[in-house]
Amino acid sequence: MSAAAQLLNLASMAGPTRAVKVVTGLLRMHARYFLVGRGRGLAKVLPLSTPMKIHVDPASGCNFRCFFCPQTDPSALRAAGVKAGVMKLPLLQKLVDDLAAFPSKVDELVFGNYGEPLLNKQIDEMVAYAVQSGSVREVSLITNAALLTKERADNLAAAGLQKVRFSVEALSDEGYLTTTKVKVAFADIVENIRYLHSLRKRPFIYVKIIDTGLSQEEKQKFFKTFMPISDAISIENLMPVTEEAAEIVGDNGKGMTGVSLSAGRAVCPSPFYSLSVHMDGDVGVCCADWHHKTGVGSLRDQSLKEIWNGEQLRQFRVEQLTKSWRNMDACAGCEMVNHYPVYEDLDRHRDGLVVSYS
Ligand code: SF4
């Protein structure tokens, strides 16, 4: 589905009285992507001397146990050697200091990937450090809102946080228990988001829920509840990243946002524009790498610029171009690769890109 068709699809789900706000909110949120970012065609801007997007996990764990998230399978995490813990402030400061060596600003630094960033007690200091560095155009955070007390909301807003992506997991107390395996009051989630939205100086607020089989009634409840306390809102699709989720999705995979997918793509675009920094400083190439297999360096003994321009990442990109992700051990079985929209397709540009990265 094209981006425009998906917008109309969401607008019709929201109903006539809310359609305009759904469309304008998402246009605001994605304007930069389409006007000056990868939405104009990733191949046109490669090779990049500065990464466009960096994910940072301030905490490797999560307070929820959602059935669709691989983070919730402790045995799989142990088997993959993923360490539990929180990022120390000096490591984050080193990461941010490293950004000054790049020729341009990083377009987006995102706190939160597979872990819940609010589990890190120093998250507001981390956000402030990143904002004040001047090396990042937008500092954002992904959270499930459960730990967003008023004090933390005040601190994050004061730190200059520019965008929050809230993941709402259900629409009732029972729904939260079923989905997250944790007792959560739905009213508290709503109140936490409402409070942040009420602040005079606050970040842009995006709220989404994953469609795990929502009824029409539930979809209406979602829009009715969260539209007044958000700037952009959406219902995203379930991704088949756990066995339980894969059973529900079956052969009907539509990608996370439902926007034009390239189901048969050979080259994954992510390593060409993004990095993902784990809580211990290990660096991978994408936000899909929950088992830390795409490692291309460590902040503990390298600068981010050395990693971005280093031999490990160069080889990783060349293998993408010449072998395809399907034949790379690090990417075997990846369910995210086809989620990246068509605007980021690199398959047709392989020959030229191999020369650029060789
Ligand atoms: S194919 Fe998947 S695991 Fe490999 S780099 Fe792309 S998103 Fe990451």
C-alpha cells in the first residue's frame, strides 16, 4: 500500500470526525522523511559520511513481557549472550561526544529499542546531554508510558526531548494483563500521556497501538482516548518476530506501518544509514537485531566515526550488496528487512554501490 493509501486507510478507521487530524498529524510527523530524508530515495544520498539515525538502548530489559516482543524470552536472550543492565551515563556521554567528529548532524537519535528506556534512572540527563550537544537534529524516545511519572515527564520535557513515541499495548486493564503479562491500570497509562501532553513546553507526541486483532470498537476507543492527547496517532501492524506473533500474522504480513513494502528485496537498507548502540556499548547496524548478531564494533574501544567508516561495517555493507541479507548469518531469518519502505530500496543500485563501498 502506498503511503497516501495507508493514510486514507487510517483516516477511515478513525472515522469522519477524526480523519483530518489523523492525516495532518502523520504528515507533520513524516514531513521531513519525505521532503529531505530517505523518503526521497535512499540510494540518492549514499554513501553517507554521517549516520542518519542512531538507536540507543539505555536499558536492555523491559518492565513488560509482551508476547510479540523477542525481548521477553529470557532463554533466547541468554542463548544469544545478551547482557542485562542499564547504560552508564559516561558511556552515553562518550557516544554523544563522538558525534561531533561527523561532518553533519545526525538526523535522529532515538532512546529505546528493545529495552524500556525509563528503566534507566539517568535517562533525563542522557536526553539533556544529547540535546545540548548540538550534534543531533532530533532527540526522541520510545516508551510504553508505564513508568512516566509526573516528575519524569517534567524532567524529560525540561531536558529538551523533542519527540516521544508511546507504545500503547491494550485498551483495558485485562488487555494489559493478557498482552504484557503485567498488572497495569489502563487509566494510569492514559494519565501519564495526558500529563506530558498538558505541559506548556513539551515534545511532539506520537501514540500507536499494534493491531493484535483489535475489534472496530477497540479501534474507535483507541482514537477517542488518545487523539486529544497526542500530535500524531496510528494503528500499526503486528510483526512476526516471535512464534506467537508469527502464528497470528500467518501469510498476511503487511509490515509495521503498512506502507509499501518490498517483499523480495535482496539488500537491507538499514546498515547504509543507521547504527544501533546497545547498553554495554556494543554497536550493531539496525533496530531489528535483538540478538546482537550484527555487531560492527564497540564504543568501549572505538569512536563512533571509526565504527561508521570501519572495515567491519564496510564488509557488512558489501556482503549485503553482493550476497544479500538472506545469505548472511547475522541476518538469517530477519523479519524486519521487508518492513523498510520502497523508498529505501537499494536492489537496483547494487552495482554502483558496490563500487562506492569497495
Ligand atoms: S536484514 Fe535484518 S538483521 Fe540484517 S541488517 Fe537488515 S534489519 Fe538488521
